[in-house]
Amino acid sequence: MPHASIRVVIADEQSLLRESLCALLDTEPGVEVVGQTGHAAELLPLVAQTRPDLVVLDVHMAPADNREALVNRLLHGVPACHVLVLSMLDQPRMVQSLLDLGIHGYLHKSIGYGVLIDAVRAQRESRAHQTVTLPLRRGPLHAVGTDPSCEPELSAREVEVLTHAAAALSNRQIAVRLGIAEGTVKRHLSNIFEKLDAVSRLDAVNKAASMRFIHPGDTRGAVQLRVAT
């Protein structure tokens, strides 16, 4: 007797990617996309309504301090479902914490479509294994004079946000200066706190300055970075 289709919800704040994934997965035999959302607040109600077998989730759509709680509610709520994380984030500590919660797998967005569909289909299998794909850690930003493999990495945008935070600009002022939403600034700061293991803006600025990610004393706001080759 053939299996029923795998019912899937796609949750990703990037509309083009989300809609493309929905269109691609809907063409796969045995896979049925039953819902999609680009907002974390809509995800749990959508899951309750559609009762999927699997949620393909970009955890970046949720604030850093709420990611584990959101995943935990998906895994153990009513209804419960499997969770496959698909994200550009490649922070080993965060990935391990999500795997410890019991997610079905963690896939970096640099993967090919074949890897994704294999992971989706594998949700029928036992929980004895988890699918994990991460890129080699060779990001461009590392503290000067240190072993890159031991240091956190900040994106260019996170460095910009932190540089303005070091100049005592508010979240709203940073948003205006960079032409982004205030909520996006808050999300960047949450990611920065997580990467640097910081407890406040001042703590993050001090740690970033000590690692030479930023130079708070530069009144021009210029950021000097060491680029790995």
C-alpha cells in the first residue's frame, strides 16, 4: 500500500525563495505543500490549521532568543511535526542546540535542491539519524592575529550595525542610516549577541573592538576588516 503524501509547510521570510520552494516541492510525487508563511508569528497557527508532517523552517525569521522555543513548540506541540531547518546561518553552537532539541535536520542554503528533497523524503524514516549540511568555515571576517577556526564570524551588515551601535546610535537611528527596518536592526543585534556571547550592546561593542571587527574610535565610521584569503 503506497504511503500518503508528505504534508509540508514552508516558513521563510524571503518571499521569492519560499514561493520557489513551494512550486518545486509541489511537483514532487508524494510531497504536498499545505501552507507557507514569511512571519514567525503566523507559523504555529498555520501548523495547527494544516497539520503538516514536516515544517521546512528558516530559523532566521525568528529572533535569536526565541528560536529554540519556536522549534520546541513545533516538535512537541499539538499537533507535533518534524522540523527541517533551512538557513544561511552556520553557527555550530546554535546548530547543535537545535539538533539536541530533535530537529529532523539542518541544511545550509548553499545546498542543491536534490539534497533538500532527499531530506524531505527521509522524514518517513526513523529518528536514528539527522541530516546536517554546513559549508566549510572560511568566512571573510576574523579577528586579526588569531586562529580563524576559533573565532566567531560577523557578516558585513552586522559589522555596520555594530559600528553604529558603538557610536551610541539608537536602533531607529541605525535603521534610518542603513535604510533597513528597525526590526531588522534588532535581529542583527540578536545575532551579534549570540555570536559574540555578549549580554548587552556595550559588551558586544567591547568584544568586537577587542577582536578588531570594529574600530569605535574612528569618527568617520570606517570599518577596517581582515579578509581571509
